[in-house]
Amino acid sequence: MSRAYWWDADSVIHSLTASAVLRAPIQSICLAPYAYGGIGGHFDSVNQFGSHLGAGLEFRMTERVGVFADYSHNWAEETEDWHMYSLGLRLAF
């Protein structure tokens, strides 16, 4: 899994991360808990290396479409660590 972000708060930060994901699908109820962790970089206003660990839950409405919610803790070299909560739609190809 990879993610890219553009944040525009007090300062502009572009982020690019890559994660390894471990999923444990429960096919009888179309639910998949998962855990992930990885590394990345944050560029522009702050240039730094970072890492993250997280966990989430995905519900598949069809074989290729699901909704998910997850949480991650993010560590950074130069700035404060932060927490991220995500909700979204996942399309599997």
C-alpha cells in the first residue's frame, strides 16, 4: 500500500509513504482486519524521514468495492509525532 498526501495547514507538507500490509479476511462476514507499517518522506516546508504503524478494518460490499477505517501512529525525524485516522472507499483492481 502506498499513500500520497498534500497538507496545507500552518505549512505545506507533501508526503509519500509505503507500507507492508497484513490482512486477515473473514470471508463469511466480508470483513478484513489488517495491520500495516512502513516508511516515507515528508517534503517542502519540512524535509524529513518518517515511519508509521497502524491497524484498521475493511468491509467488502462486493468483491472489488469496500469501505475502511483505520488508525496509524506516525513518527518523524524533525517534527512532532502525530496520529492519523482515515475513513474511505477502497477499490480493488
